[in-house]
Amino acid sequence: MLKKAPKLKSIITTKAKTTINVRPTSEAMIELLTLMFLSNLAEEAKAKAFEEKSATIRAHHLKAVSKKMLKKAKG
Amino acid sequence: MDPTEDLSSRVLLTHILSTETPRTPITRSASQQLSTSATKSSPRLRNKYAVPQTPKAILKLSQIHKLRESISRQPLNATNATRGRTRSVSSRLSNMHAANSMVLEDGETPRHLLMNILQTEPVMTPLTHGRAASEGRQPSSANLSKRCSIELSGLDLPDLTIGAASTQKRLFRKRHLTFDISAFEKRLNAGEDLVDENEESEQSSLTLSSPTLKTPFVEVRTEKRGLQRRALQRRRISETGFDAAVDGWSMEGETGRGQTAQSLSKTTSSEGFTLGLSKLSDSDITSEIIHRHTALCAQPGAMTDNLSIVATRDKPTVRVEEEDQMEVEQMEVELGKDKSVYAFPTEGGGRTSKWKFDCDDQMKDNATVAEEETGVAESLDTVREDAANTEEEENNVEAPTELEDTQTEEQDGVDSQVEEDVVPDTQTEEQDGVDSEPEGVAEAVSQSEEEDVAPDSQEAAVDIEPEEDSAKSQSEEEEETADDQSEQEVPAEEVEDDLADSQPEDKHDGKPEGEDAEQPSEQEERDLEHTSRRAPRSEGPLVVPVTEAAGDLDDATEEGWSDGKSKAPSSLHMESPKTHASYTDADPGADNENSFHLLELANDTKDGLLNDKSPEEAAEEEEEEEEEEEEEKRKKKRRRTVMVSLSIPSKTPAFVRQKMNFFQPKPQNIQASSRTGEAIPVPKPKPVRKKEKGPAKKQTELPKRYLMDVFKHFAKTKVSPDVYPVLRDIMDKYFDRLAEDLETYALHAKRKTIEVEDAVLLLRRQGHVTDTVPVEVLIEKYLRMEQRKLLIPIATSGNVVIPKKRL
């Protein structure tokens, strides 16, 4: 069902300032990184939604959580 | 106890032997009985023979009875009941031998037994004679044999001689002694009233032996439990230890790398497992730890290496981190600046400051024009209030004050155009323009000051002026309403840009109110009304000088320009207040021309302005453009491009020039589209905008389907689809940071390729990978199999490891 995350390599190479290569192995690691980030984000958003007693995650839940998660995910 | 018991038993035996008369017990072939499973028979025989004559006999019989019971219960061994009198002796013997219940054989007198016992080898004390049946059991035979040996050895001391034959059997039965002992103990404890101390002692010895029997088994359990307990204890301890270790790391991280590395490695290795458990309460982590175990087991070397690497990494990373942080901060600062700088051309309309710079540059270009226009603007202000009167006054004012013939002519042309425009429109615009006029005046003054600075701008202005003049003259000649409208649409876009630039330059107070209004408003980029108003105003003075010098330009082109200019400002007017429509028509050529040229000059195309105005202008533009001639427009465009390039090179940065070049074809597109149909120009600006961003900015978005699927999977609750835009933005930012970090790490390592270790380092810094949670755990948890195969070596048959270790 869920297949390979498409375009990850192109995204990274695009956003990188200097021309840089990405190995397939490291591409897998990048996918791991994104998955971890997304999982944490989803979890936080879910908790936030629960706080508001809503079983559905909505956009404002996500927005409130995003800043915190982005800060946490900076290396 | 044993020695004492032995002694006591010995004592007893000797005593017995000495005291009691040697009776000839009813003894059958003891050996026969011993050999055979005559356990049962022996007691019967005993019973038959054993006539309870003495208390000892009675005791003996009772013992026999018990033995029988025990035998019936435990078919383990043929317990040897004590024989006859020497019940105690036999019991002792049995006890001594660590044997089961002693079955006395009728055939053998106790003396014989004792003798046999003595004769038997110390190690090989058979003890029980009647234990033929219990051969099958040999559990703790070894222990029993040992005990028996010990006990027998003790027995050897007393004067007892035992038949050699019995020894073998006894030896054979040693194995069963264990069970017999326990059984015998039970019997002894349960039934008899221990008379002899020895018995008790024996029993105690037996009891002692029994625990010894049990202990090994229990020990095993305890050992296992002990292991488990130790693990738990480790976990608990590790929490505190971990903190200590972490502190130790941080302290030592920068100093003794080697030592700390070792210590770290040790701590990690020792506390590795437990730390994970202690620190993390998630159940998943236990599984992870288990995985870790497996991973460790699979790759012990690798793990240790990882640990050591991890340990060593912390220190260098600590230092590196500091450095990286510095670098990153610096880079971020730089990037921020770059981004801010870069943002302008890409984001277009939103950046007024940038445009202001450009405007300033262009303002300098139009310096000469501004000077003249300021006076005109002021005059225009007064004129605005009276639509027709103002125009006339402007003309009057301009005429005598012809610092430059071209300018005045342009202004006159503008005024004429203004006059021709519908008066009510101007009136309405005037009202709006009044507010903007003072702003425009102030700006014009400031601009005039700036004008003196740039010689190049003057040159450019000069170039523009003749064009404007020519355009103005053309505008005067041409019909203003229809043409102006169409032209206004065409140059509207350009005008917008120019208007934006011309905002600071309120040279054109002489122009209709709308122009002045447009200029300052454009600067703010918020009041379309102002901007639209200003455009014509600004265009006016600009047009004047241009038209004057525009001798070289073809009349057609000039007309087109003028039309464009008139249309542009008029269109701009239309956009904002919507009342400008008529006004724009009223101010045909001059306004359009001015705005047009301004746009060309500035070329700091504000996408926002253009876009904002484009839809509004579209209607007007469509009308106007249709009427314009394509050739004229094209020529204008070419000239515009040339003019722009002349005016801009020195001052505007490259990307701005690119933007200008970009925007130049824009009006062309619009003009062309306008001819085709009304509907096209409307969407055109938008796709054109995206196209501009396209080559400059690549598509960096994950597919919607994939993103939402993954998010829903992790969320495990319902997710409304309106989260997608937010999520997309978040991911965009995240990818920015991710790429930046990875690139930084790779470059720091003087590599041009992002490696796995870079990503691992990032994971570590984010806190997903710790000393307790290695990367492999995460890999196994989140990634698919094919990716896992890439990352974690898998050993296959033939000593082949996939993927190949490149070493």
C-alpha cells in the first residue's frame, strides 16, 4: 500500500545549498528521519486534539503543535 | 552430625554386639534375598521369624512394618528394614549409608550385617540388602553414594564384619539410597517414637541429607531468578548511573577523549540494556531492547563498535556540535539574509522595502523628471479639485515653466487627456487623490533630493523622457478614450511596476489625482486606489520629458506607448476604486504613457501589485488592448527592454534584472491575450507568475496522497483533510532544515555526499537515537524490508554478507 516515499532525494538535493549527492542508503535514512518526525508530529497532534475532546485531528491542532515539533527536530 | 552419629552408632553397635548374645536369627540366605527383590519377602520372613521377644524386636517389627509401607508407597527401593534387634543398627546403617529404609534380612544377623558393612569398602557401602527392585531410580545416586561412602567409612571403624557379597549389592543399591533415605526419614519421623538418640540423629542426618538433595534443584531456580533479579536491579540502578554517566560525559567530553571513551563504552556496554529499560517506559522499548539483544547477538562486534563509536562520537560531536552550532548559526544568519534578499524577486509583490530600493534607484533615474514634476504635482493638486479647471491650470502652469520643453509638452498632453476624460471620474478620483497627493508631494520632494545623486539614472531618465514625450505627443493626437483604455490595459502591468517605483517619485502632481494617489499607495502596496491614482500622476511628468525627446520613435509606437500609458494608469485607477474606470478613460495617453514608462524604468515588478491590478485591469485592458496595434506594442516592448536595461544595470542586482526581464514579456502576453479574448488575460497573469517561480524554484513537495496516508497511519485517529495545507508547509520547513543539517554535516566531514552516518548523527542530535536505543532498532521499526536490507548487513550462507561491507 504505502510505497517508497517519492521524490525525497530530489527534495533534498533541491533544498541543499551546494550540489550534494545522496546515497541510496542515506536516502533510506532520510526516509527514516521523515517518518520519525511525522510520527511524533501525529502523536502530538492527536494529543492536542484529545485535549479539545475531538476525535478528529484538525488543522488548528496541527498548527499549534507544529512550531514545537519543528524546534525539537532541529539538529 | 554424621561423625557424632557415627560414633553413636558405632557405640551402639559395639554395645549391641558386646551385650547381646549372638543369636542365630532366622536368617535365610541373605545374599539370595538381597539379590532378589525379596524386599517384601524379607519383611514377611522377618515377621515370621522375628518374634518380638525383646523391645528391640518389637521395635524392629514396627520398623519392618513401616518399611513395608514405605515400600508399598515408594517402589523405589527395597528398603532394608533393620533386622531384628539391630533395628537401630540397621536404621543407622541405612542412614549411614544414606540409603533408603533398611530391609532387614532375616537370614542375617545384625552382627553379620555389621560385619559385612565393615568389610565392605568404605566407598562401596551397599547398605540395603533388600533393595533389588529399586534399581530403576538413580537420581541423586552420586550424592547418595558419596554420603554412603562417608557414612560407611564411619561405620568401618567399629568392629563389624560384613560379608563381601553383600557389599556389591549394597553398592548397587546405593543409588536408591537417596529415595530410601527420604522415605526412611518420613517413616522414622512419622511413626516411631525415637528412642535412640542415634535414630534421631540419624533422622536428623537424614533430614539434613534431604535438604541437601533438594538444594541443587532449588539452587537452579534461584539461580534463574537471580539472573532475572539482577537484570531488574540493573535496570533500576542504571537510571541513576546513567545520569551520572551522562554528567561524566559532559564533564569529560572535551578533555580526556580516550579515557572517557573507554569509560563511556564500558558504561554503555554495561548499562546499555538496562539503561534503555530504565529510561524508557514504553513497552516498545523492551521489544527494542530485545531486538537489540538480537542485534547484538547477530553482530556483537558491530555493536561494540557502535557503542565505542557512539561513545567516541559524543565527545567529538559535542565539540563539533558547538562548532556546528556556530556555523549553523552563522549560516542561518547568512541564509536568512540571503533568503530575505532572495525572497524579493521570488515572492514578488509582498516586499515593499525591496521595491523601495529599486524604486529609489529608479527614482534617481527619474531625478531630472521629478524635479520638474514636483512643481507640476503641486499645481496638479490644486487642479484636482476642479476637474476641468485643474487641467487647464496645469497646462497654464506647465507652459510657462518649461524647464524642459518635453516635460511641459508631456504634461500638457496629459492635461489634455485628463480634460478629455470624463469629468466626474476625475472628480471622484480627485477626492481619493487628495489624500495621496500630500504623500506624493512629500515623496516627490524626497525624490528630488535623491535625483541629484545618480548620473546614470539621469541618462536613463533622459532616454525615457524622449520616449515619454513622443508618447505623449502621440497620446494627444490619438483618440483618448477607447485607445487609452486598451492601451492602459496593456501597459497596465508595466505601469503597475513603474507606478510602484514611481510612487516615491511624485513628480506628477500635474497628473490627475489618481496618479499621485497611486504612487504612495503602491509603495505601501496596500491601497490599490492610491497606486492606481499615482500611476497616472507619475506617468504624467515622466511622459513629458519622454515625449519631448521622443523624436526618434515612430509615431505609431509613441501612440502605442501613450495609449499604453494612458491605459495603464486608467486601468490602475479602475482596479482600486473601481470608479477610476471612467477616470482612466479620461486620462488616456498621458497617464498610460507615463505609467508605462515608469514601469519600464522601474521594472521592479511587484508581482503583488501586478497581480492585484491585473485582474482589475483585465477588463479595461481587454478593451484597450484590442484596439492597440500589436506592432506598436511590440516595438514599445523592445524599447522598454532596452530602456530598462540601460537604466538598471548599475544599480539593480541581477535577480532584479531578471525579474524585470521577466515582467517585460508580461505585458506582451497580456496584450496578446487581450486580443484573443477577455477571459484569457485573467488567468494568464497567474500562470505566468508560477512560471516565473518555476525555473527559479523547484518543486519540493511530497505527494499529497503519500503524505496524508503516512500521517493518518501514525495518527491512528481520524484526520480531517483540511490539515493537508498545514502539513505541507510544515514538511516544507522540515525538509529545509533537514537538508541544511545533512549538508552541513557532510561538508564538515569534507564530503560531497550525504552518508548514512550523517543521518545517524542527526538522529542522535534529535534525541531519537541514544546510547540505549541504537539506530538499528529504529530501522527495524519504521523502514521497509528493502531499505532495511540496505542498511543492516544480513549474513547469508556461504559467509556472504549483504550488503557488502566496503572496507
